[in-house]
Amino acid sequence: MRLLHALTLLLAMSCKPPPDEMQHMPQADPARGKAVMERVGCAACHEISGIRWPKGKAGPSLRGFADQGLIAGRLPNRPDNLAAFVRDAPAVVPGSTMPAMPISESEARDVAAFLYAGRK
């Protein structure tokens, strides 16, 4: 019975978005992340809070991204997963239609910080 309870708790936790402190990214800057997203044109495919134009529809909306439980429907929504995914989605989620982006690891962390800050 204890094992069943532990498994149920584990499954429930894996589907919920991480708490704010889990999304805190020291040394990442949401303002730099927004600038990176504007520079590489993320809004051409995604609707993004804080970016007025364009409002792409080819990819999913990123509004309220921090509240989503999964990244690309497969990965737990954590900073490490998000930064890796936004930098090189096909390597992280094979078959992803999102292309690898021409950004550094630091810029990917900034983008993740911007997406997490978007809920506030």
C-alpha cells in the first residue's frame, strides 16, 4: 500500500508544473532572453507574452509557459530541460518540428528565464 501511495504521488508530481523556486535561474536574465527571442525570431512561430508582433501560429503559444507541466509534451518543465530544448530541440526531442536555434547555452538559459517570468 505504501508503494502504491508513493507511485501515485510521484505520478501526480511529474504532471504538475514545478514550483516557482524550481524555475528560479540564477545568473539568467529574462530581459536578455526576450532580446534573444526577438533576435532569432521565435515569435514568427509562437505567440509569446511580452512580444507584440508577430504572433506566430505554426508552433504552440508560449503564453503562460511556466504553468505547463511538460515541454513539447514529453519533458518535465524544468530549467535544465527548457534551456536544452530551446537551444537544440531536435537533439532533445527527436522528431520535434522546432529547429535548432543559433543561440549559446547562456542565451538559452536567458530565454528560459524569460518564459518562466512570463506568468507574472
